[in-house]
Amino acid sequence: MTTKNGDLLEQVKEATQSLTNWADVSNALFDSEAGLLTRAYPDPKDREEFMKTAEYKAIRRILTESIERSGLVAGAEPEKSGRFVVR
């Protein structure tokens, strides 16, 4: 496990621990602007390489477990964050 990937996996575990549905977990990981994986690997080619690692497989397991916990349909609705996004 490389240090960057290992650190990222720990950040993912910490960040997703309190999230109650899989949509929020997915957003925390893959959001195109603020997602943990997007920020860690802003270059798509680097992200593609990361997707071949054991750490990425562990991160996908976290998402899968979240889907199983919250239910595919019931967990698909993100909770309201109370934030306004202005673009």
C-alpha cells in the first residue's frame, strides 16, 4: 500500500463513517468538485491508475456496504446539507 493511497483510504473511512445513505457516501467520494477521490487525483489518468489498486477496491467495498445498509432505493436520496451552491 502506497502512503498516498493508504492515507486516502483512511480519509475515506473517516469521512464516510457518519454518513447514513449511499448517495451521500458516493458524493463525498466522487463529487466532481469536492469529492475526496477527485481532489486526491485531479488528473483523470492518475485516477484511472488509482482505480487498479487494492485501496480503490476497499473504497468501493465501503460504498457497496453503504448501499446494503441504506437500501438501493431508500439510500439514493442525499440528505439536505443546508448549503447553498452558487455557480
